[in-house]
Amino acid sequence: MHTSRRSLMAGLMAATFFTSPSLAATAGPDVEVLAFLAIRPLTGQTAASVTKRAEALLALSTKLKIALEARKGPATVAGDFAAFDTLVMVLGDGSNDMYLLSQTATDKAVRDAAEAVLPKLSDLGTSISLSRPIYDRLSAIPQKGLDAKTLFTLQKVLTNYKLAGVDKDAATRAKVTKLQTEITEIGIKFGANIRDDKGDLTFKPEDLKGLPQDYLDAHKPGADGLIHVTYDYPDIFPLMDFADVRATRKKAVTGFANRGYPANEAVLKSLLEKRYELATTLGYPDYATLITADKMIGSPQRAAQFLDDVNVAAKPAADADYAELLAFAKTVDPSITTLERYDNSYMSNKLRIQKYAVDAEAVRQYFTYDKTRKGIFGLISDLFGAEFKPWATPVWDKSVTAWELHDKGGALIGRFYLDMHPRDGKYNHAAQFPIRTGVKGKQTPIGALICNFPATGPMDHEDAETFLHEFGHLIHSLYSGHTQYANQSMGNLQWDFIEAPSQLLEEWTWDYDTLKTFASNPKGEPIPKALVDKMNAGRRFGEPGKWKRQLGLAAVSLNFYNRKPDFDLSQMYNSQIARYSNFPPMQGTHDYAGFGHLDGYSAIYYTYVWSKAIALDLFTQFKAQGMRNPAVAMKYRKLILEPGGSQDANVLIQNFLGRPLSLEAFKAELQKK
């Protein structure tokens, strides 16, 4: 996933990302802003100091807002737009600090204090997005003669103002403000209920038959003689993949699919209701129509049609895979008449062993976190002429590492933190978190990866794929962090393009020339080419079905938001999953309660499928000219990554491919057998 939630000023500003300012060439308010942002309150905090920092952030942002609203005389880019850009940068980056603290701080009091200030920051962001004086100043800027990127950015900001409701009357704007505050507070609660539901599944030792030895070594019985398992990814996913006992798999998946339930039942219902009320208040029929208005897809109707088009392409191969898997499963367990969700991973692995001689347990011996991290650094170095150096800076936990990204032998591109292993109270998914927005000559971009991989011992190949995916978001943010304005950063790019660069990079985790540089077994022997060939041969099995499940989740997202929320959540969720996925919804589960993207992505979870289509279209250039061709990679860096949100996504695609976007590569991939 891209980031755990959009910036608190999403829709108005670039989802501000990232510090290390140079003050030499700045003057006026920028000096105060950059001095403020030079302090990163990510370590050594107390609840009181977090609150104090938030108060200072609110005061500075309010001061900048009032100054911009009071500007007189002819409106200009150099004066008014630059002041607006400074305002959204300080509030956005300061808010990023608070959100990161709320998800990663080791002290619960600090997490709670940071979480408590987020609604106040959101309120200020909403007041900026509804400020008629600011909108009037920006809309009065003469557009004739502006360079193309500045013109695009200004027009996008003005569009976002209208989508926010700036042109409504005072009473409507007041109602919107109230609703935005409530939506922020509800979204925070929704995410916290998922984060804090750690789970405690218990198993007898014999229930874990089939689990790898390293897993059994790390999960010894407790004083009660039972093995206790949480919902952390390193705990739960191996159960789905390897447990021979079907009841164990069912228990694991059922528990995981009920994260956040029942607490989030009412919370999610309230979130849907408030967003529907917001949309209708702004004159839209539903929230899905509002949120897709500025996306590549354009409308919920087009999104729905896209899902159905992909489903038509995926269905024949997915159905064939399912039939083959069911026939195989009956040979393993004759009692099986219908495949359930908790059978998919396990049986698919067993079938791949038989058909392709690929065993996920055998593959995982070649991957550890440390080796994968070094391999990813090496890949990015080879592709983009990068060099990674340790960054001597305080970190918030001893497991966190800090790094700098440079051009080889040259300029600093950006800085980042890696917080990659589970711990109590920490965000429990995988995401890139923004910290500081890069602006040329003012501020170096900074981000963080917050993930949950095993700290020691083997990890799945899928973990390596996820790692590189999230790292793709990170380098996108860093390479795009040298634009003229904060509002041109990667976060201002159409959101349904944002996953494409990360999904593109996933392809390298299947490339032998890449894997042989870092994947090795405990003896130090590199992963054999024959094994990678078998992995690729078996890769496509189940892939169309995987995307059909993604279509189901995208349909859930869309149908939760494209109507009045007067429906039963469980019935709507199950009907949309059943409409697309080959694996029926499980009775007694409530996945929507733990579907965090229903807050952050709201109606546009289709982004993952849409972006995959873009990624595979972009990948055609690498397939044709070489996956490790530095000329193609540098062209990609210059034309896709570096522009960030300074150009329309369709223009980026056209510039790189020499033609408009085509969905044919994705459809062909889905139809492969």
C-alpha cells in the first residue's frame, strides 16, 4: 500500500512527504517554516511535549493562513501561490509527524497524545480548504504565461478547492467543516481498533503440524501448554500457508478476518454515513462520485465498468485454476467438496510442489530480512545510479535504521527510516509514511517504511515482494522531492496512479539476475536458477484468481460508498466478494471491520487493480529492452518518478511509452495459462 492514510489536507495539497532544509536561499516566512520543520519530534517525546509541539504547529500554520488571507494588491505566483505552498507544507509535514508518532511511538501515552491532536490539525486543514479569501487570491493569479507545470499545479489546486466546497455559502461551509472533523475522528478510531486488536489464538502443538521448524522454534507452548499466536503477519501468514490441519487454517483465517469486530461495526457505519452526508451537502449524489471526480478513472460508473472488464478477462483462467485446485485438494483431503478461503494458500502451495516442484517452505530458506534489504538497495543502485549510506540520526526504537539515498558519488536525494518488525502498539500493516516534503533548494525529502517482517530467520518470498513494493513508494517520494513547489510532490499525483510504480518494481522479485545477488540459503549458496525458473512457472497459477479477489474488495469499496449507507454491512460485503471471487465469503467473519482501506482509500480501492494495469503497461519497455537496462531505468526515473505530481498521470505515461495507456498487457497476463 502507499501510505496508511492520506495527508490530513488531502484533496487540497500534495500529500506532503518528507527534512534537512537548507536555509541559505530562503527569506521571510520560509525561514521560520523550515526552522520549525528542521525539528523532527519522532524521538524522546512525552505526551506533554507532543501536545506542545502540536500547539506550536497550529499557531504557526494559523499565522501563515491569516497572512495569506490578508494579502492585497495584484495576485501572483511568486507571492500568493508561494505563500499558499508554504502554508500547506508546514501544516502537512507537521501533521505527518503527529500521525507517524501515533502509529510508531513506543510509549502508549505518546501515541495517544499524538492521535488526540490529529482532529485539530484536520480542522485547520479543512478551514484552509474552505477559505474563500485564499481561494479568491489563488484564482486571481493570471494564468497566461505560466510554465506548464506551474499552470497544471495551480489549476489542480483550484479544482480541489471547488471539490472541497469553497464556493458554497457560509452555512454549508460550516457544515462541511463539522463533517470533516467527525470523519477524521471516526477514521482514527476505525484504524486504532484494527491496530490494537492483536489477537490471541491458541493451539495445541499437534495443531501446528506442517509448520516450518523455524516457526515452531519461535512459538513454544506457554505455561498452559498451548501455543499463543497473534495477528501479526509473521505469526498468522505461515499458518495459512503451511498448516496441515484444516481446522487450524480455518481458525487462523477466521480470527484474522474478524480483526476490529465487533468494535468497528458501528464505527464503519458512522464513517459511511458521514461521508455520504458530506457528499450530498456538496451537491454530489454519493461519496464515490465526489472522490473519483479528480481521479484518472473519472467516475464510479467507469470504475465499476473497469472492474467488470477485468473480470471478463480473468474469469476463464481463474475458473480453470480453481477447478484444478479443487481436484487436487480432493486427493489431499477427500472430505473437501468445496474450497474455502482458508484452503487457497495451503493447497496452492501443495499443488505447486507437485506440478512445478516449487515449495514455499523451500523457497523461504533463501530469504531473510537483512539479505532482502541489502538486495533491494543493490537493485535500486543498479537501476537508478543510487548509493545508500547510513544516516546518523536518532531513531524511536532500537530496531529502526536510518539511511540516506544519494546519486552515486554525488548529490543527496533523500533520507528515510526503516521500521520493519512487529512490536506492541505499532501500526500492523505495511506502508510508506510521509515525513517531509522535498522542495528544491528548501527541504530534502524524508520518508519512512513501517512494516512487519520477521526480524530473524527465514521469511516468505511474498514478504520480499511486499518489501520491494513499499520501497517503490519510498523512492518515488524521494526522487520526486525536488520540484519547485510542495504541491508538485508525488502525493499530488492522481491517486489511482500512485500504486503503479510500486507494482512495477514487484516484477524484479521474480527475476533470477536480481534474486541471485542476495537470495541465499543458510550455507551461503545462492538461489538456484532452476528454482527461480520453477517459481516463475508456478507464479501464474492462481494469479487470475488473486486479482478476482482484488476485484471483489474493490467492489466492496465502491459499493459501500456509491449509495446511501442504509444497507447491512455484512450482506453487502459478502455479496460483492461472491460476485467476483472464486472463494465464497466465510460464515462468521466480518472482514470489513479490519479492512483499513475503507477509511484511507474509501471508494477507490480499485486503484490497486487500475495501477497494476498501468504497471504492466510500463513494464513492456523493460521487457523489450532489458530488466536491468540502465538507460531504460534512468528514462523511467526521469519521466515517471521525478516529475511527481507536477504533470497529469496520463502525460507521464505518454512521455515514457510514447503512446497512451493500454490495458492489453494486464489482460494478456490474466489470460495466461
